[in-house]
Amino acid sequence: MASTESSSLVAPSPSTEEAGLHRRLEMSSTTDHDLRDVSAQRAAERFKKWAKDEYQPSTYENHCTTVNQFVAWLSGTDYTLAGIDGWALGEYRDWLREQDYANVTRKQYLSQLRVFLRWASRRNVMRDGLDDKVELPDLSRDDVRSDTSIGPDRVQRILDYMDRYRRASREHIIVLLLFRTGARLGALRGVDLSMVHLQSDNPRIEVRHRPEIGCPLKNGERNKREAERPILIGEDTAQVVAEYIEHHRKDVTDDHGNRPLLTTKHGRVSDSVIKKTAKQWTCPAATEGDCPIHDRRPSRREVGSCARECEHTNAHSLCKASITYFLNRGVSVEVVSDRMNVSIETIKKHYDRPTDDERAARQESAMDKV
């Protein structure tokens, strides 16, 4: 009996699970205790130096904006980097919501903040695992589609990337001609080799209204004479098109015996091929590594599916960017209207979306001529 009582007073040995938890708590405490006392501003500057070597310029700028914003918020609180926890991150998430950012924008900021948190924890200035505590907002289809615009500067960066890595591919030609000509999807799809004139002093591409072969122009039924038009292209664009025709175009005909410019092994490209190409290559994941919809960088194989899900922009958005591009370069709205077959009123109301800097630059250019 005595031995039984004696044995009952001995504390039971902790289970393996309890022992493991105890060790993790000790390690966590030690880790928090050993964090470096570094100011948020200093950490941010060092992070930006690191990011400059890791990302494309546009992506680097986005990360700089995100970390600067986070540091600015932090300066108005009592938190330090070492003291940031899940509660503090929740407060920052609430603050972002109060700024009336679109859900897509907030998700982009929070996704990029995760990168900074992982970087800071590896350098022992913030706690481990904070990136997992950042809750990303769920996006509806309307959120994803809320902004399908794209600026001409970004399109040019995409084209620079494609010129380097995918030069004269069919995808390159699609993005290049949608942007450089401002032609609508259907007009570009209907171009045949006989409508491409690259050897003249003014290289150009013709677009024609041909509903009988499934290649109508948008305004062709109403005014075929104005809808059908030549579109001048620069010598650099003409050179890329010539390389595509010589090296990458499938030498096939369509069901009517025509030789399309843009082909698959079966004939003329479909509308869906052009749409998919525009979506895929305007998704940031295709060229810049970061996608505002996902919290990680998609692999090269995943870029296509990412574009289908995210729908960042479309072929029509490249037409809008083209209009802004030419107006920024001093081309009159009348010439742009004729080139794109879009009324001046429609251009001003729906298509031309210049930034404040672009508007100021246009005024400056105009004043120089006064």
C-alpha cells in the first residue's frame, strides 16, 4: 500500500508530444530573445538593396512601395520590428482596408509584405513564421476584373522582354501588332500575307472587312470604306514581322485557300488563341515574376493557367494602351482616330487614360510648339 502511495506521488513522465512542445516553446523564446534590435527604416533600406538584385526593375519598384508603406505605418505605432506579431499584422491589414484600396491592390501589398517578412526573419530581425500570419483577402471574379487597363510603359517592358527571349515568335507578333497598330483582335486575325507590305518605304499592314470568311471588321457593315484601312508600322516592327514570317510562321492556308499571317499548324489562328496570348503575356508572372493575385511566383508552366484565372487584362486593353501611347508621342487625335477606326469622342471618353504625368508631358510638348 505504501509503495502504491509513494508511486502515485511521482510525477508522470511527459509524453513525447508534450516534450516536443516544451522544446519548441523554449526555442521560440530563445529566438525572440536573440532578435537583433534593428530599426524598421534600416531593415527596409537593406531589404531594398537585396531586392534590387533579385527582381526585374518594375517588380523591385513594387516591393519598394510596399515596404515603404509598411514602415510608414509602423512609425505611427508603438511596435518595433522585433515586437511585430499576428495581432499587429491584423492591425496593418485593417489599416489597408481603411485606405479604400481595391481588394486586388490590398492582396498585392500583403503578398509582397510576406516577402519582406520572410527576408527579415532569415536575418534575425523579426520573428519566424510571420509571413504565414498575413491573411490575404479573398477575391471575387468582379474584383479580378475590376481593372483591366494596362499602361503603355508596361506594355513596352513586356515587348522588351519578348524581344530578348521570344523574339519573332507568334506570341511576340500578336502582342507587338496589337500594341503598335491598335487593331482590334478580329482585324489582326484576318490579316493575310498579301496584306502585309514590309519592303516599301512606309511598311504597313492592311485590314479588310471579310465576313464571308469569318473575318469581319467591327464597323465594316456600317462603313466598310472607313473600316478598311492601311496601318503604318515602323521599320523595327516590320523587321520583327519579317523574321516571324521567315522562321516561325506555319506555312499553311485557311479553309478558303488564303495564307494568313498568324497561323497554327491547322490554319488561321482562332480568336481564343489571340485572347489567351494577350492575357498570358500581360500577366506580371510571365515577365516580371510577381502576380498580384497569387502570393507566390508561379512557375513558367503555371503562367498560362495563371492568366486564365487572373484575367489581368485582354487584347482590347492593348488597343487602349496603343491609343495612349500614340497620343503621348504627339500624334494628333484625328490621326489616331483614323488609324484605330475609333471616333474622337469615343477615344476621349473611353480609351485614352493618361496618367497625370502623361497629361503634363502632353501639355509641355504642345506649349513648346507655341
